[in-house]
Amino acid sequence: MASPYGPVEHATPEVMAELGEVACSLEVVDAQLIRGHDWGGDEQVADAGAVASEREKAFRLIDAGRPFIVTGLGFDAPFWELRTLETAFPQWFNDEGYVRIANDEAISAELKKHYEQPVWLADLGDGSVADLDIGSEYLFTGKSGKITRRHIDDGCSAAFSLQLRGHKIWDLDFPLNATGEVYADDGSVLAPEEETLVSCILYPGDAIVFFAGWHHETVILSDEDSVSVSFDFTAPTRGGAQASFYAKHGEALLGTPYYCDCVATMDPAAMDDAAKLADYDAQCDFLKAPTFGGSAVAGDDRGSLPCKEGEYCWLCPADDELLD
Ligand SMILES: O=C(O)CCC(=O)C(=O)O
């Protein structure tokens, strides 16, 4: 699907005004309710029943593989001012980059002190909580109108992006839904239009959670510079995160170059089946081979769309649109 914003880097004021009116089409869970007390404090804000039902809502969405918004996340606002960050991490800001990766342990450890990690995502549901396995943080900073063009993230796990300064609209779509094989929580089939394109404006303290296969695009709508932190996480919830999502879509996702080596996450049963595993390995080698990946073999129809010369042959954007 082409970007609705065309090949530009910045949205016009007219487009931004229009985007500013977009209503959020995602479900929202309340972090304060889930955690049950103020961030950094222990004052109780909800009874146990309300906490449990908000947690259930979040886990239902995770297992369905549906993007959702978390609101009310705690963060230390002064720290996330661009100037403060530039002073704290001069070595990190020595170029004009839009995305900075905290693969330096010291930077990552410092960042973690200043925003609330959604540790409840690793609640196992049996009274115990596992470690939330967070990959490196990605810091996104940008000026009003800046567009991050539609892309898909490489990697097997789910993504979490927390807005810390300014506000920004997220558009997400899940091309696999074009088949119509997506179900609402009551089991009814959702019309593709209802589910393939979702949007929400994120304000400081809001986060978006989304899953493998969801393409996304953002536009900064605030006059103020935008600062946000994204990371991948593995949420080992209830017998395997996103079990029903991968049961429906895992096979198709594994057939793309982006996820073909995610078999342990997307089809854990295959790990015990030597023949199936060998098949996946062979397919992955093929998908990642230069003749297919970087410069596609025209006419190859392994994916559901015909290949164009020089492009990945499936539903994904070009390789150079990958952020990580
Ligand atoms: O925040 C943005 O502008 C883009 C973030 C993003 O693409 C990501 O977290 O994967």
C-alpha cells in the first residue's frame, strides 16, 4: 500500500490540521489501573477487581495480536526535553539522526530510570511475573510535520513505543487482513476495511503496542519537538505470548524475509519437529538469498503477490525502508 502522504518528508499544515482531527480507533488500557498505584509510589488507586480486569483486557489484546494504546504511563518529563537529553548524552547527539539506538548499556540503563517500563506485560497470570525482556531502546526525535514513512520492523517480538514529548499520529495496517481472516473478539469476521487501517494520536504518557506484521507510519503533529522511545519486548504471557495471533498468521509471517527466522516465536511447535524445522531453514535461506531479498527474482510467486524486479516479493515495503 502506498503512503497516503506521498513521497514527502514533511506534512503540509493542511494535512496536519486534518490529521489532528482523527479519532483514535484503537482500544485503550490504563497503565495506572493495571499497576494499581501511582508510578513511583504505592498509593492504591483501584481495587483488585478493577486491576485484574484491566490486565485481562491487555492480555486479550496481546494474544489477539491487536495493536492497542496504553495510557497513563509514568515518566520524568524534564529529563525527556531535547536539550536535557543532548546535554546528558553528547556522544549520542553528535549527528542529525532521527533515530538513535541505545545499544550502549550505560545509556540504556540511564534511560530506563526515566520512564515506566510496563513490567506487567510479563505477568504470567499465575501470580508470578517474569522478566520483561526489553531489547535496546530506540529514541525518535523530530520536528513538527516530520513523517516516518510506512515501514515494518524487523524482529520477532512485539513493539512498544512511548510518547514523551509532543504528539504524533500513528497509522498502522496489517496487510494479512486483506484476506479477511481476522476475527473480532466475539468471533465475527471483521470487514478488512475495519481492521486493516487503524490510527491514534499519542500524547506524552501514551504508548502504542503492536505486533509482527503491522506496518506503521507516523506524523508529528505538535509544534513542540517530538521525543519518543520504542523498544521490542518479549512478553511470556499465559503459555506463550500472542498464541492465537500466531496460530492464525504465523505461517504467513514466516514466509516473509522479515520474519522467516522467527520460527521459535511464531511456530514454537516446529522446534520439536526436525523435518518442519529443516523446511523453515531452507525457506529462510532462500528468502534471504541475494537473488530473492535485495534483488528479487521477477515472477517468483512464493509469496501471495507477484514479484517486481528489485523488490521483495511479498507484502513488505522495500528493504531500505526497514528501520532496524
Ligand atoms: O516514532 C516514530 O516516528 C516511528 C517509530 C517507529 O517506527 C518504531 O518504533 O518502529
